[in-house]
Amino acid sequence: MQIKRQGILVWFQHRKNIKHIRRYGNLLYVSKRLRYAVVYVDQIDVDTIVADLSKLSFITKVDVSYKPFLKIDFDNALPDEAKVYDYKMGL
């Protein structure tokens, strides 16, 4: 059974606090210049972790990724037959 994961963007003030952020989930990426980190956590625990991270003094802002809730099945996924025929002709 695979556990559903969700990304959280954590905006921090100083890079020295990255070790504290790492404790809340899997740290995937840290931008040193823009001062944010991408952390992946279980979807069940997202609300509690966001609340805990928001309480920390060195955290500026916490954003939650909406990627698991986006629709990825597109209606018109098949290419047009006329275009496919033109590509085969070499036009």
C-alpha cells in the first residue's frame, strides 16, 4: 500500500534553521538565494505540520501544494488525424 504524499513550501529567514525544517518531513530542495524549502509529508498529517511550522519564529510563510488535487486526465488527448497525416507526408 502506497502512502499519499503532498508538498509543502516553507519560506524561512535564515539558512541555519534548515535542520529544524528537516525534522517535519522529507526535505527535497532548498533554495539558498530565495530562502525557501520544499518538504514532502503524508497527506494525513499536512494540517498539523503546517500549523506546527507556522508557529516557529524563523518561518515567514508556509504554502501547501495543490498538485494531488489537480485533474490530470485531459479530454482532447488524441491528436487530430489530419495533422498526423501531414506529418507523415513530411510537410
